[in-house]
Amino acid sequence: MGSYEQRLHIFLSHSHEDNDFANKLVKDLRHELGDKATVWYDASGQVYEGDTWWNKIVKELTTCNVFIVILSPEAIKSKHIKNEINLALTRKNSSKRLRIVPVLYQQCEVPKDLATIQYIPFYPPHSYFAALRELLIALAIEDNLAQVKVHRVQLDFSPEALQRLEEIKVMSGAGSRAEAIRNSLRLYEWFVNEVEPDSTIKIINSNNVVVSQFKAKILKT
């Protein structure tokens, strides 16, 4: 990961029902960002205990520059999560703009106020590792939040491979060759982790017609 010259201050909102996922996500974010203090969240995931606790929430939310909210069926039913989202939206629309990053832990109806904000799905077939990488990229792209030193890797492609990559980019609607590679890696990772050997893979077009099918063969070294 790159080093952050301007420190991120992340507030993570979650339901106590999603404690296990939240704890894992916070641990991984702190590790990747290299600073335990980068992410603030209610480690116990317990319900609020009066005005004192809410004042603590308000203080953290008014000083953070990123608001991550973990969405799940339980989270969207929580009035406390709704209060935190409302406060975050107020800051997002103020002069001190706050970046809001919804994380879709489990499939659910995304609150209307967040519907126009790109969320990051962590539910299957998306792997946790791929989704975490996508979240880290989302945290790094905002120039007003952090200046990131990116370590780029130069890949050597033959002319034929480069042409094939360009074709895949066009066919998949990817915005760049790098995005085409990332999407291909996600698909490969899903294939390896989720598809049973010797199962039949069917490719169906928009008219629900099978245009191709083949047996899955996974070679492991």
C-alpha cells in the first residue's frame, strides 16, 4: 500500500448484529493503512447509553473525513445507524465535505439517501479480499482526503496479448486496461473459489439463450 501524507480519519458505522464482520474489516483497514487510530468505531457494537455516548458519536463524526457505513438487513432497521447516516449526510453537504462510503455486507434495500452513492459489495460472489482492495482504492482516490504514493507495476505484454486485452476492455465496458485486468482477476478468483470441479458453466445472453457451455476444469499446482 501507499503511504498517506495526510492522515485519514475514518468513522465506521455498523449494527451490533454485524460485529464479527465489522471487527475483521476494522482490523484489516488499520493494518493496510498502517495506523490503528485511522479507524474509529464502537468496538463493543452495543446500543447507545444516553446522551454521553451520543455526544461521543457526534464528536467523532464531526472530525472524521471518511464515513463508512456497513449495510445489512439489521443495520437498515437500526434507528442509531439512521441517525449516524443523517449526521454524515449533513456534513457531506456542508462546506467541510465528508466522503461517504457504503459497504454492502449483506444484500438489503439501500437507504434512499445513499442510493446515489457508489457502494462496495462484500457479499457473494464478491470475495472479501477483492472487496477490501476495492474499498482501499476508494479511500485513496480523493485528493482532498489523502495524497497517495502509488507503487505501479509495469507488465510486459506481447503485441498479441495487448490486443486481446484491448478487446476484453471494449467488450466488458471497462474504462481502462487496468480495470479490465482487475475485473478479470475478480472473475478468476470467483471461478476458483466458488465453482465446483466438473460442474457445467453456461453462458446466457440477454435473451436468456445459452450461447456457450463447458465443463469446469481447475488445475492446481
